[in-house]
Amino acid sequence: MKTWFENYKAKKWTQKTISRNMKTVTPVDCEQYIHDLDKTALAALKKIPLLDTICAKILSIMNDKQNAIINMSTKIHITENQLPKIYAMVESICKKIGIEMPDLYLELNREPNAYTYGTEKFTIIIHSGLIECLQDDELYAVLAHECGHIACKHGLYHTIGGMVLSGGSIGLHELANYLNTKGIAGAIAGNVVAAVDGALELAFFHWFRCSELSADRVAVICCGSADPVIETMMRLAGGTTHIDSEIDKDLFIEQASDYQQIMEKNIVNKGLEFLLTKNDTHPLLAVRAYEAQQFANSDEFKKIADEQTYKFLPQQTSPNVDEMLSSLIGGKKKL
């Protein structure tokens, strides 16, 4: 397990990062960090026939009030007074990237996960399992990632994509089956609809994976380095807290680099990777760790970091902020 000193360092890092990001004057523009693959995949997605019609249908049946009722009645609403540490984390992230504070809820679920949905007013659902298995700095990275989806304007297509991939919510699958029972002409039309349905699913899956890379970049920016992001990927890959003293972040990155080389050297391996991941919404963990490290070492990140360095106004922050954060995170204020 992590030593008490390592836990203490994670808590102090989080306290410092919250305090720093709360003092941001000019938020980071999303155009500075959206991944090129994200842009390309979304452009391709928008070219899918009937997508505008499908979007209109989905938006017409969405029920934000129903979701709000479910959340308020079955989950814990995170506020300034309820789980204030998590609230302070998200508040500082929103300040850093210039977005409105989303609604936050904690859900009893042992799977270490969090997700964001919404089209205008956004909601982030945090699983209890995520809090159980991550240190404060790693949790901060995950929350920054989720807020990154909002900053990158992924919300609309993430929400629509989730309904498309959940089993035919848009009706295309049922329509294709119906047409196939209506003779030769119906069968032809049914095959066309089925092809559109299949293309739509593949396009959404591909864009989902690409959009995660942009959100990971937001986590790198908000954390000031790729380390918490990489440590989170390592944790999700199998880094249970019981072996913290034996696992090494640098070795995991080396493993991720080796994987990238294997993929780049052999087109067959690349094809196998596609077959294995074509129905996944997230890139492979080693790929995400590698991409986060590459971004942290890039000129793009250095430019963002340089522009942000001198854009803090400590005097605008309440004199009690550090004391409040210290009590929330668990550190001790020096007398």
C-alpha cells in the first residue's frame, strides 16, 4: 500500500493545484488542445447520411427532468457543503478551462468510473468505486478529464452516441428489420438502412475513442503534468492499492512505448487492434498513457503552460481559501 508520506504528498499536491487553478485569470481555449484525431473523426461523423434527422429525433425524446428526478432520488448530490473536497476540485477545474459548474452526483457503484452527459446543462456522475481506488491527485485527473468533455463540446454527440449505441434507441435497427419483411423492395431498403445503422455505430465508436484523447489532454493541462493521468491509467490497468509500493510509472510508460512501436511496425498488428477495439468507447489504457506523455512533452503544452504561468492574481482569492482547502484535503496549516 502507499505509505502515509505518499498519501500526504497526493493530498498536498491536490491542495496546491486547486488553489493555483482557482486563481486563473484567462481560461485555456479548447482550440489549443483538441486532438487532431478528435476533429477528423467528428467531421467524418457529421457526414453520415440522416445524422441531422437522427439528432433531431433523439433530442425530441430526451427527458432532462426524468434524469434529474432519478439523480436526486437515488444518488448523493455533491455541493459546496456535501462532499466539499470533490466540489472544490471540480470548481477549480471549471475555472481553469472556462466552463460552467456542472451538476455532480455520487453513485454507489464499485466499478471505478465517471461519466458526463447533457446538451446544455451538464451532469457528471462519479462512481463510489472510483473514489475507493484512486488517490486525490488521480481523482483530480479523472474529474478534469470529465470536465474536458464539456470544454471540448463533446456533450451533444456523446449523449446522442450513447443512445445510438445502447441498442437501437434511434429506431434504425427496428426499421431495417421491418423493411426486410416487405418483399424485395423492402429488403433492399432494409439493407440500406442497416448499412447506415452499422456505419453510424462504427463512426460513433471511433469518435468516442478519439474524443477521450482530447479530454485526457485537459487533465494534463489542469494537473500541470501527465503524471496523475499516467498513474490513473496504470491504476485502472491493474494497479490495486495493495501493490502501490511495487509498481513503477516509468516502467508502465516504457511498456506503453513498446506497444506503440509494435503497432507502428506491423500493419497486421494494427488491423488486429482495430478488430479488438472497433466496438470500444475508450482507447486502450497504454495508448492513453502514451498519448498523455507525448502531449506533456509537446510544444503545444509548453505554450499553454507558458501562457498560463503569469496569469494568476493571488490577491483576488479570499484569504481563507488556503485554510479551507487545507481542512478539506486533510493537510495541516502551518502556524
